[in-house]
Amino acid sequence: MKIFIVMGTAGEYANTEQWPVKAFRSKRRAEDIGTKAMRRANEIYEDHFKKYGRRDLPENEYDPDMEMDYTGTSYFLYEVELDENE
């Protein structure tokens, strides 16, 4: 069985950061949360980051550990096999 991990990323080149957001058994659910997290990150970037930088960033309720820099924040799915024998 595969699981789908929503991953967040910010930065570029050597300064790229990636972090796991949440894992799902359902690809559709993972895609939904990834899309919602991306939409919220874009709102935060446009409404807050461009004006104030990292200072007091509003929370992304879909990704409480969200990082952000001048490149914004992006999300992707990481698919991995789940070992259910453990």
C-alpha cells in the first residue's frame, strides 16, 4: 500500500527548505490538502509577506509549520510504500 505525504517547500538553490506537512492513505485527500495549503500560502504571501516579510506571519491552518521566503511557499506530493508488517 502506498501513502501520500504532502510536502512543503520554500527557497531556492542551497537555501531550499522542505518539510512534511501530513500523510494520507488517500491520494485524493492529500491532493485536496496540498491545494488548500497552497491557496492559503498564496494569500499569506500576497496579503502579508510582500508588505511585512516574515514578521508575524499569519498561520496557515493546513500547514502550521509553514516556512516562507521571497519565493513564496509551494507544495507537492511524495508517494511512498507503507510497510504494514511492523
